[in-house]
Amino acid sequence: MLQSLYDRTIRLADHPHALWVLAFVAFIESSVFPIPPDVLMIPMILARPSRAWLIATVALVFSVLGGLLGYAIGAYFYDSIGQPILEAMGKGHAMQEFNQRFNDFGFWAVLTAGVTPFPYKVITIMSGWTGMPLGTFIATSILARALRFYIVAGLLWGFGEPIRDFIEKRLGLMFTLFIILLIGGFLVVKYI
């Protein structure tokens, strides 16, 4: 089922209104859809490299807007369903502790999910659920998604088809290693 959804998404890259389709996919991927916008971005940029930056910008804007929907989903469902259940079970205080820990590292959680293969939608919903400050969420989402989409666009614009395999198979790993090294560097500085 996921493969057919993936194949259908790829076919949409040739559609005359592909930018609107990309906007829609980037929006819903940030809260519910399983296929990342990169699947559309890559063939769109390869077909028209002169539009690489426009394509990346559309993905960025609509991904962040979709992230706000994910944030609202987390905030809405926690307040109306999750919190009353936990309080009835006597676990309301445990959620406060979890929320505080998540929000202490929220910047890193959003940044990591925004640039790595980790599902961004999980963090958008968690951010709303834990009450992460909206400004922090928006700023970090813009930073993370801009890094991801503009690096992909830049690589495709500069190298074209030969870089496609690297992006599809290894760029997520490279982003993950970068985040691990970045966090490790901060921890080393903190404890030295």
C-alpha cells in the first residue's frame, strides 16, 4: 500500500500544477501523511533546475504551516482527551514532568526531526501536546526545514541527476550524523 502511495506521489511531480501538489504534500506530511515532500521535490528540481529555490521555498513554507497543524492537533487532543484520562488515573503529575523534560530539549527534538528521516509529524504533535512555546517551535521548524529543503535543492541544482542516489539513500544518514556530532560537541563543551 505504501509503495503504491509513493508511486502515485512520484507521478504527481509531472502534473502541470506540481507546485500546488508539493504545497499540499508538504503541509499534510507535517501532521499526518507518511510520504515526505522530498519525493516530489527531487523529480521537480531535476526536471526544472532553474526553479530549485522556488520549489524548496514552497516545501518550506507549507511544511512549517503543516507543522502548526500538527502542533494544534497535539494541543487539542491532549487537553480534551489525554489530560483527563491521566488525571483520572492519578498520573497527571507524571505528564508535567515529561512535558518539562521534552520542552527542555524541544529545540533539539524539532531540529532533529526537521532535518533527519525521523518523522517530523511526531515532533509537531508532541510539541503541541507538551505545550512547547509556539515561538520556539516555529523558529526551530523554519531552521530545520530550511536546512533540509535548501540543501536538497542546492545539491540537485549544482549536481543534477548524479547526486539523486546520494540524496535518496544517504542524505538522511548524513543529517543524522551531523545532529549527533553537534549535540555531542555541545555536551563536551558543557562538561569540560
